[in-house]
Amino acid sequence: MTDRATTLKGIRIVDLSMGWAGPLAARHLADMGADVIKVESCERFDWWRSWEATPEWIADNGAEKSERYNGVNRNKRNVTLDLESAEGRELFLQLVKKSNAVIENFSGSVLPKLGLDYDTLKQANKDIILVSMPAFGTTGPWQKFRAYGSTVEQASGLPHMNGFAEDLPTMQHVAYGDAVGGLNGASAMLVALRHQARTGEGQRVDLSQVEGLFPLGIHGILHQSALDEAPPRNGNAHSEFAPHGVYPCLPDSDSDSEPTWLLVQVFDDNQWLALKRVTGEALAHFDKSYNSGPARVSVAQQIDEALAQWTSTQEANSVAAVLQGAGIAAAVARRAFDALHDPHLNERKFWQWQERVFVGNQPNGSAAYQVNGQPIAIVNPAPTLGEHNTEVLGELLGQTNAQLEALETKGIIGTKPRMPGTRS
Amino acid sequence: MFEGALAGLRVVDIGGSVSTQYCAKLFADHGAEVINLEPPNGFATRLLPPVVSNEHSSNASALHGWLNANKRSVVASALNEVDIKRVLTSAALLLDDGNNPGWLATGVNVRSVISWFGTGESYANYTGSDGVCFAMNGMLRTIGRIEGPPLIPTGYQAQIVGGNTAFIGSLGEVIASELGNRTEPVNLETSIMEAMMCFTEVGVVGSYNSGLHAERMGVNRFPPTYPMGVYPCKDGWLGVTALTPSQWHSFCELLDMQEFADLPLFQTAVGRLEAADILEPMIQEKLLLLSAEDVFYRGQQQAVPLARVPTMEELFRVDQFVERGAFTSINFPAGTQLTVPGTPFRLFTTPPIAGGQVAALGAHTGNYQND
């Protein structure tokens, strides 16, 4: 697993994106072997390194210690260029000339303000692809509006499909729009790259991250569209299946009173019969008349109470394994961290460990598509700021050492972040 | 007939899961010829609710319709071996859910399997579901009221994520063969559970480094910041996120809470999150008296990332979505029309296909019976 993937060998992508969504999109392309060159500047560095930078944080090399940043920028190269300077901008356009595509996830006002709109990029390289993935898309009245992954989720309406009716519309408790935006960004780029591979032609690509979440809320959108009524918010209850919920088990050994929670979903009548066998007397009073889904749904609350009473005497991990052994969808509501020790993920070599300066040995989750039975190799950890200035600006763009030194003196390139407004 | 950036590609779906169909849908949206090679009674998705009225039961699923517009439906058993072999060998991509082990990649094509866990011993016989994936990636534990129970995200979200992830790997390999980067057939395998780790993998590393773990803090309360949630206003719902000090400052001004704007405790996201119980009642009370529409626009003018949070009824009328044509219309075999989301990304020179026709079961079988 030491060789870099060659799937997208020969394709070069300039990654202007920041935060989570855009860098994750470009990470997929880097994992597949594209030469992804991330461009930051010493003052306008990726805010995913920190949104609360201080001089102390800079002095402590905080910019290199963000697991968020490091997690989504592996397998890439990194250069710094101050795009607000004429020289930085010119070098950027030279890089565009030698690339297949640019990806960015700024709000719609940023590239034009930098004098780097699509027409300008096209003058440098008439076949360039530009994937723009602002939250609300590159057209329409909200094209310049700002958003995070949480904003994207809110604007998609998805919270109206989750939780209990008596609670507030419920979010997914991560910056949900970001990771999905990353998937759509990579997808959009690949579609454009395929057209370019066939015809040589580049183009603009417009991705609205908010619209990218509609497929995840499709069940609610179609409920409204097909039935002309709002989707219900029934907590963990399901309109077709019962039991269907999350049930309390015995507390973890290192916890005092908080139950460990167990997901149980019975999707068919055979699974119901299997659940009755596993739980013994606990569900025995639900006789044959409840051997159909609709019958069980009609008494879902009573089943939930009986099942919860039984699970509350059980150790969660053991009972999850027993239920799965009986063919029932069950899983402990575990910590994300527990996935690091998941036997199945480790059998499949999902976690790849990489030594990274400033932070040491770190786990990295593989791309979720394995090729011929092997995960795609993660060869290089996330680059440090400006790590490849010489390699890219020198070897690729032909800047001499003296020119590079002059650029560094002027603060146009560098390897350490600076507080905004401190360029000499 | 087929236009778009993926024109000229044939994709054959023999799996018929939500994941394989979503993956294939992205191909179809951009002009690939997608053939559903279905069993005699059709793919199981044909029966998923909700259903549209006035359509035959095998064609009436709204979800199936949305997933399969512009695809072709062929009943596999109506083709002879030669026909099937010709269809398969001419495909750039075969999509499977893991239940058809004999259908291997041939020539230079890609066989892409999407299953809950992928191959491997530990979960070889496990039953997967969207909920199981949310439990295993750690998200389920964190959603909902502090006292529990944790809340299962609804719908098919994990399966869509799995399909989208497989699309990336699959199209990458298709391009690889067209670029000459690959000259052999290739077997891809996407685990939906692993795809779902995209939401929490960074958190895993964070916990590894810090020893700290995300726990359930209450509805719409989660790291890295506060305020971040959905609030009722006098005319609808407002989505709020204030992350940076300047966003917090502007948000306080919008709500006429300037006295909190500069308090040192509230200058960091973590500081505000720790003080959320103090701030939450005030923010709720202020916003209830304000217009979500007004605060949204004024906030965005000050670079505060606010959102309207449309109900499903409102969603189809949101200015931004209407202007962009975010929704389109699909036609069912007996003529029913349904409004559905269009494809999430648009190419300007080779635009995606908007809307389309849902094929009745076996509607295209005859097209592929040549011998």
C-alpha cells in the first residue's frame, strides 16, 4: 500500500478551497492520484487551521496541528501565494495554465474581488475547468451569501424531518452539509474532467451545497410533493416498522448512571420472530396477531416499553452481537472514537497511519471505495504551509532561487502564517 | 439521444438498491445510458413509499421514480445469454449491491459493488441499515435530548451517501480507462458504513489526540460553536451559526444584545458553547419577536451565516431555489407528474438533463433483444 494511485495520473488540480467541503472534494481527487496543489497565503490561510488565530497560536505552530485541516488535505501539495498582490496573482495564473482544473468554495464575491473570475482563468488557460461550490450556488439572489456546513443543512430544510414534533427542528449535530458538499464537489469535478478528457474542453461548474443536501432529505421532499403533506416528525418511530428505536442498556462499566444506548430496527416479520426468540419472555405477550408490520406499528409504544425494559438489563455490546447474529439490524450508539478499534474496519485496513510533522503518528480514514480488495494508499500526510513552494513555483513554474527569495522577502510566499495585515 | 458530459457511457445496474440507483442516477443525469437489469417483479425500490396516485403499483413509488428517471428498464430473464453478455461487455460500469457475485468485470469495465459493510469477516453476516451506519459512525450517540434516547436520522441518508461515494470511485475508474491509466478490468467495493465515516473521521482523530469525546448536549447543541441551531421567529424558522468573534459581534447587534458582544468569555466558540444555557433563553426570546426573513437578510449583509429553514411546504417556493430551477418535474408511465429536486451540480457547457421519464417495468426489454 505504498504506491500512489494512478487512477487520475496526469491530471493537475489547483485547490483554492478552504474549510471542510472543498478540501474534502479535492482530497478524493488527490487520493485517486491527481496532482492536487493547494494554494493558501500566509495571511489568508485555510480557516480550518483555526478561525481564532492569535500571535501565540502562530508561534506555537498551531497552524500545523489542526486535525481538521490535516484530515482533509492529505496526498496534496501546498504552496503559498498572496493572491491580493500582482505577483502572486500572476504566478497563480501561471499555475492555472499548467492545470486541468481549479476548485473553490468561497462565497460568490471572493474570486471576482481577487480579479480571478472564470473569464480571467480562461484567458490563462482556455481549457480550464472551474468548479465553484458556494453554499447557495453561483447564480440566484443568494449567490454571495455566506454559510458553514450547519447553515447548508438548515437552508436545505432537512431539520424539519428529524426529531420529535415537540422539539425544535433537529440538526444532525455535525457540520452535515460540509461532508456532503465534499462528495458532490468531487463528483462534479469528475464529470467535468470526463468531458475534458474526451474533448479537451473545460467549463464552469456550478454546485450549490444546499441543493446537494436535497437527496439526503429526499424522503421528506417526496412526502410533501407526492402526498401534499409535511413529513411527520415522530422521533424514532417509523410508519412501517416496529420495533424501531434506540433502547437503554446497562451503563458502561466506566460510567455511573448513563445508560448505553442500543439501536434496534425490525424490518420484517422474520426479524420480529427472531427478536422474540432472543428476548424470551419479554415480548412473549405479543402473540401471533402481531406477526405483521402494521399490527406491530399499531402497538409500537407498548413494544418499545417492553423491549426497553428488557434491554435495560442487558450489556449493550453483547446484546448487539446476539441480535445481529439473529439477523436483526442492531448496533450500539458508540462514540466516533470507537470506530478506531472497530474489528471490521481494521480487517479492511480502513485506518491508515501516517507520521506527520508537528503532530506525530495519526490515523487517516481511507477512501470508502476499495480497488481490487485494497484501500487506496494514503502516501503523503497533509502538507505544511508552503511546503512545496520550491517544488511547484520553482520546478513547475520556473522561478529561480533568487526570485523565490525575493517573493519570500515581500511576503508573497512563505511557510509561516501571519496575522492579517502584517505583510511587509 | 444521450447528451451531456457522460454521454457515450453505458452503465448497467444489477443491484437495484437505493445506493446503486443513486450512483447510477448521477450518471444518467449527465447523459449516460443507464440500464436497470431487473428481476421479473422489478427492483424492490419500486414498492417504496410514498406512492403517486393513478399509476400501476410497480411504477408508483415516488422514490423509485426520482432515482430512475431517464433510465431504461429491462427484465433480465427476458434476455437470452448472448443478449445479456452483449449488454454487460459493452458497459463501462456494472453496479451491484453485492448479491450477484458471478457478475464480474470484463474487458476494461468497472464492477462497482456497494454494500453496507463491504467484504470482511467480522460483519460478514451483519444486517445493515441507515440507522446502523449512524450508530457505528458515532453520530447517533450525539443527536437528541441529553436524557435520551438518541435520535435516528430519518430516510435513506446513509444509502445516498454510499451511492454518491461510489459514484466518485466508479467515475474515477471509468476516466482512468479512457485516459489510458488503466488497461485491466477493475473491481471496486464501497462500504456504506465506511462512506459514512466522512462525517466523523476528523472527530475520531480529535478524540485520539485529546482524549475528549463528543457527547449528547441537547437538541441542536454540539461542537464546535454556539449559537448554532434552528430558532422559531414570528414568521418562520431561522438557522443560526456564529463561529468567529466578528460573527458573534454582528449577531449580537442584530438581536440588540450588544452588552454580550464584547464580553471576553463569549469571544471564543468554546466559551459560548459552555455558556449556552445562559444565552439560549435570551436568544430564543429575542428571535421570537423578530422576522426570520428580515434577520436573515440583514445578517447575511453583515456576513453572518444565517439561513431561512424552510418547511417542506415552503421549500419549493424559496426564491433562490426557484430562480435556479432547483426543482424539476418527472413523468410516470401513466402520465403522473411529480416535482422533484434536480441534480445538485450543473455544468455550463454540457448541462445536466432536467426532469425526465420514469420507465415502466420492462419498458425497454425489447431494445436489447437482438438475437
